[in-house]
Amino acid sequence: MDLHEFIRLALAEDIGDGDHTSLSTIPADATKRARLLVKEAGILAGVDVALAVFAQVDPALQVDVLMQDGATIKPGDIVLTVSGNARNILTAERLVLNCMQRMSGIATHTRQLVDLLEGTRAQLLDTRKTTPNFRICEKMATKIGGAVNHRFGLYDMILIKDNHVDFAGGIEAAINKSVAYLAETGRKLRIEIETRNRAEVEEVLRVGQSDATRVDIVLLDNFAPDGIRDMVRLINGRFITEASGGIDETNLRAYAETGVDFISSGALTHHVKSLDLSLKAY
């Protein structure tokens, strides 16, 4: 889904057969101005989405952007002003705020975690633990906050998780079947495989290094920091390494100091409080 399609569906969900409050109370030719106000400190995200929403609702609306995505914001800041048809401003208002508030909350939390990685080689990854049909905005927000976007969906990478391994009949079978599938379909996708213990990592090292069965990334799931450090040494640069599972702001730095390449966190998108913003006439 692209941003235009997301906005179209979101507006259809909200408007239905008409914004009857605005239609009944605001003259059709009324023009007004409003400004988007910050009510809580954090990192701004969603300005580009807001511009797309206003343009899709009414291309004639005039929007003056005063602060850009990624800016540090505080209460009282004005992000943008919008002027034009009053009904159309009101129609766009809630979708703009819903997107920007949640995106700014995600970007704020992401930036806090990214700051904890400073001085290490580790980079923060987002995941597919997103709100259905809102992933495009949530992925934008994590990137604005300083994280790296992992795969967007099931179609742009092969990520062999624990259930895939178990259903396929083990590490070697899962890797071989994935490689065969890519060859048969002519696709060029990276292969990442989840490992749960040293034995599985050793099996990936045995199976996944040849040109014919090349694995790109080893996901080290639910290892303690000392275990991650040991596995990073064992892998010794032969694969990209990613740590996940039970990692939050209390232990993120310890994981980053193991030498792992990436740390993934679903909490970037599913354990987040929206930032308080409002759109007010003036």
C-alpha cells in the first residue's frame, strides 16, 4: 500500500457519506486558518503525511510548514499553518492529528533508544509488529527517529523464524528449501534465519556459507548479552548478526556492547504513547 492509497482508505473510513457536522454548521464558501500546535515535548514526525492528507482532501489548501520531520519539539511550538476552505480543513483535521500524534510518539521513543547505542556499532531495527494498514506511517516514524527499517512485509525478504524451522524439519532443511525456492522463482531476496542456541548457530555456519546455500543474516533470539557476545565471536563476521527478544531500554546498551550488528525491537511500534498535538483555528 502506498501513502496515497492509505490516505484514501482512511478518509473513506472517517467520512462515509459525508462530514455532516461540518456540512450542517459551516457555510460551503467559508475560509479559515488553523495552526498545528505542540503540547508535549518530543521528536516531530508525520509532516510529510500531513501535507499529503491536506493535498488529497483539497489541493487548494495553503499549508505553511514551520518545522520539519525529525525536529525536537516542545509545548507551544507551531508545526504548520493551514488556510483555505473551512469544511475541508475540518475534514482533514483528525486524520492529520491521528497520524502525526502516533508517528511523533514512535519517533520520540525510537530516538531515545537510538541515543543509547551511541559509540557502538549496533543499529536499531524496527519489525513487522505494527498496526494493520498503518505500517507505512509507523515505518516512516521509526526511520525519522533514527532506526533502520527492516523488511516492510513478507514479500521483500526471507526471514526464517522458529516456526518455519520447526515446520520445515530443521535449520538445514529450511535453508535448502528457501534457496531452492529463490532459484525456482528467479527472485533475489536476502535470507535471514533465526537461531535459538549455539547448536543452531553452528548448523547455520555449517550449511549457510557456500555460494549455493548462502545465508545473509543470523538472528540471535532470546540470548543473554554474554551469549550474544559469544555468538558474535563464533560467527566472526561471516554473517550479519541481529539480536532480538527481551531487549528494552534497561538492557539495550548491554546488548549493543556485544559487537552485534543490529538489534531489533517490536516495542518501537507496539509499546508507544502518542504525542499530544492539536489543530486550532486562529
